[in-house]
Amino acid sequence: MGRFGAWDLDPRLEQVHYSPQWKAHLGFPRLAAADSTSFWRCRVHPADVDAMMHSLRAHLDGQADHYSACFRLRSNGSGYRTMVSR
């Protein structure tokens, strides 16, 4: 089943805010609090992290008009889930 979750990245502060619904669906704690980018980056499947970071970096550096990546993200207690992130 597909789920929609919103997130807002502040690369200067290395913080990301996720919607409480998205965090709750994946079993993440602190539903309303911002997390460090390292919190979510360490949960990306090791085989997917380079491609995901390349796509994000290309967008932040102005080499791509938008960010879009598909990767597996480790949730709390239920293994990896496939994510499409934009």
C-alpha cells in the first residue's frame, strides 16, 4: 500500500522535518521533532545510499531541476520499505 509523507530539508542545518503521519507509519520516535540528516541517511539501504545521495547532491548543486530517488529505508521493527522520494 502506498503512503504519502511530506518532508522538508534544511541542508545548511543538516536537519529534516518529516510529517508526523509519515514518521508514525514507519515507527519513528519523536513525531513532531526535526531529525539530523544523518538519522535518515544511516537508514537508507547500503546498496542504495550512493545513488540517493548523488541525486540529492545534483539537485542541491543546481545540476538537476528536481530531486527524485527510489531507495529502501529501514523502518523501526519492520525491515526495509521501498520509498520514492521527491
